Amino acid sequence: SISEGSCVGDETCLVLAIEGGAVGNITGGSCVGLASCKKMGGIGGTVDSISEGSCVGDETCLVLAIEGGAVGNITGGSCVGLASCKKMGGIGGTVDSISEGSC
């Protein structure tokens, strides 16, 4: 898991947990910045959840969980910014749910 404001800056969590990789919950305002969570959980990778204002910034969750990847719930104002949720879950990927002012 990544928590408590960790990994702050542009592209900090870019391509995290791809190609069969996995990461737990991303919480507490972590992975914040331009394209900070882009491509995360793609190509068969998994991310348990994104919450509490994490992955915030332009293009942060762009192509998240693409190509067979999976991301759990996105809640609490996460994945917010210009084009931040574009193409999320594409090409056989999945996102469980998006709520609470996210995307």
C-alpha cells in the first residue's frame, strides 16, 4: 500500500503494478501530480483501490487498468484532473466502481 501523502510529484507512480504486478491501496493524498498514476495496473496488473484524494492532477489516471488490468474502487475525490479518467479500463481492463466526486 501507498499512504499518507507518499509519492508526490509528476509521474511518481507512473506504470506502477503493470505486467502482472500488484499494489495494495493508494490512500491519503498519495501519488499526486501530473500523470502520477498514468498506466497504473495495466497489462494484467492490479491495484486494490484508490481513495482519500489520491492520484490527483492532469492525466493522473489516464489509461489506468488497460489491457486486462484491474483496479478496485476509486473514491473520495481521487483521479481528479484534466483527462484524468480517459480510456480507463480499456482493452479488457476493469474498474470496480467510481464514486464520491472521483474522476
